[in-house]
Amino acid sequence: VFITAIAQGNRSTGYLPSAPEPAPNRPFTATPVAEFSSPWAIGVLPDNRLLVTEIEGRMFLLTPEGARIEVGNVPQVSAGGQVGLHDVAASPDYAETGLIYLSYSAPAQDGTQITLARAVLRQGDGTAQLADLTELYRQEQPSWGGHPGAIIAFDPAGAHVFLTLGERQEEDRAQDPDQSRGKIIRLRLDGSVPEDNPWASEGGFRALTWTTGHRNPYGLAFDADGVLWEHEMGPRGGDEVNRIEPGLNYGWGEVSEGVGYDFASIPHHDSNPDFTAPEHAWGTGTAPSGLAFYQGEDFPAWRGSALVGALAGSALIRLSFEGGTPREAERWDMGARIRDVAVAPDGTVWVLEDGAPGRLLRLDP
């Protein structure tokens, strides 16, 4: 669904964690540990500390207990509505290099450009800052539209980085192979083009493209078997969960499981065999955001499941994968729009609320 402009508020300078919230009909308690102004994403470090981004261009480093410091030298972003500072993720070789990857909307003359960069997270006595920032990719065509995507994932081998690119509310360009709209791209960790990308030999933007035909992908993650999964928002209904395989076209711009905002009909995926249908589709009331697979000990029934936030539904969703097919197994009312979900190396589940303020919640059995 279309996300309206994010409410703005004063940045919180501190937060006193409160007691766990009551959890009727939920197998967990949700303990608030920090509060932010329009937070967007959670990144987990190997030592279980967290990085949290705010859409306006701030980033914070937190302990699991909620003590935090603001990270300096974050690149300039163009923030407004759905765009600004987006995802953050520790590099697969973070323990050796201290590198993190971040995505953001860089200011441009005629809009903003979704950008992927990496930098060293340099830490001192009570300080943290980014150093040696290097852009790896910048969207060629600027846009004033939302639907940024901008979600980062690494393959299990730690050799490649994936980035989702929404269609920036320019659906007629999502099927254009030369437009950086509605695609998932794949790069080596240094930003170079992998020779085994589907269209590597064609050069230009096509060489980076892994899949095409996406709308607004706010979830991207590998499961324990090395399968890449993505979810994206449909128009009015038709939110999708897709198994991502190289070279496939998932149809947006031409087909959808939803309808237009004016209730105009849109052909479904089964109307055209050239497009790959979703493995699971929701009706209205979800607007998925955030995707994390769970293999921890605290919630045995969740192992092998994916956790998904719901912006429209103000919920946390568990997807099960019996037989390799995703289905909604459980949905818990969280009382707030959920922007992101993450699982730390120690198995702790973290949930980030949308809005100003938006809280970071720890889930415990």
C-alpha cells in the first residue's frame, strides 16, 4: 500500500527502558529498550550490538541493554516521506574489517538516487563514526518518488551483496531493463560486477540485475538452506512473498495479485506465463516491512520460520515454510506499525516500530 509521509518529531536524546508489555495471545513479552524518531532499519553486529537508522539521516550504535551513542560521519541524505537513510548491515567479514554497508537516498538535481555504500565503523572511548566511506552503487536515474526498496542482504558464502530497488512509484519503468526501477541487483562486496550475473555480458545497469519486475521490496533474506526470499508491497492488496531466482521477472508494471488504488483491475500473474507468480500473497491489511529468519532456542516452534513486520496491519507475522512454501502461520497485534525485524547472532529477536517516536522492542518468551 502507499505509505504517506512519515510524521516528523524531535530526536530523542535518551530513553529509559520500561517494563515488558502485556502479551495477550502472544508467546512473547515485548520489552522497549530504546526510542527513536522515525527509525527505519536494524543492523546486527557479530557481538550482538545493534545499529539503528533514522530516516532523517541519523544512525545509532546500541548495546542489547539500550545504551547508545550516535554514529558520526553518516553521509548526507535527502530525507522526506519514504526516502532518506535506509538499511544498514554488517559485512560478512566485519570481524576482520569493521565494514558495514548502508543504503540511502542521495540528493540529486532532479530528485534522489538510491545509493549503496560501505564504510568502516570506527569506535573510540564512547564514540563511533564512519570512516573511509565508499560508494558501491548509485541509481543512475534520479526520482522524486517513494518506494525506494533499498534493503541489503548477503549471500551465505559472504561473497556477494544484494540490494532491492523499488520502482520509485514509476511503474511503467519497472519492466525497462535499462531503468534502475523495480529490480534486485547483485554485486561483489567491492561493488564490482559478478561474471555469473544473468546479464553480466550486456554491461551497464543490466549487468548488475539479478531479478526484475518488483514494486516496493522491503524484505530480503536468505533462509537456512540458502534460498533467497523477498517480499514486496502490492498496490491495493496483492502484497507478495517471492522465491528469488536469477533472471526471473516477477511481473510488476504488468501484473499483480492486487488491484489499483482506484479499484481498477490489474491482470494476475497467471494471465502471462512470462512472469513468476508469488509463493504467497496477502490481501489488504499487511504492507510487509522487514524480514528475518529464525533458528534460535528461545522459540522452538519458530525455527525455520520467517518473521515479518506489518505496517498497515500493525502486526508481527510468522511465516512457516512447510514443504518449502511460505504461509502465514501466526499474526500478533503489536499496537503499532512495525518497520523492521532482526534476529541477533545470540538468537534475540528485535522489532522496530515505525513513527516518531518509534520504539525498539526485545522479544522474550
